[in-house]
Amino acid sequence: MKKTIRQLREDRGESQMQLAETLGATRQDIQDLETGIASPSVERLRLLTEHFGVDETAIDLEPNRPPSFGEQVVEALEP
């Protein structure tokens, strides 16, 4: 299942400011990524995947989009 940047950050116990410092960004940049106002550049996406140890397909870059039917089915079947 895809996770949002916010979920990944919170799973690590990081604040927006801590993640911003790691990425060389501002807290506002992180907030914009988490709310879907902005999308990460290719370079920032690479940094995010390295930082969180996930594949780029594991990050939900559209946090405000309702899940598709297929995503709902997969989520319902997960233990």
C-alpha cells in the first residue's frame, strides 16, 4: 500500500522541520508536499526514497485523491 510523505515521516517519528533539514528544504516545502499543494522534483523524490528506504512507487504523491477501487480492495485484504 502506498503511504503519504506525512505517514512515512510520522512512522520515523520525525517533525516536518527535521525532514526539511535532511532534504535541504524548508518546513513549508514539506507541508506543501504533504498536503499535495506541491509535487517533489525528481531529485527531491530520489532523496525521499533514499531517506525512507522505499521505492518511489510506495509514496502517494496525491494525498487528497480518494483511493481507487483497486486500492480499496488491496487495503481491505491486507492483514
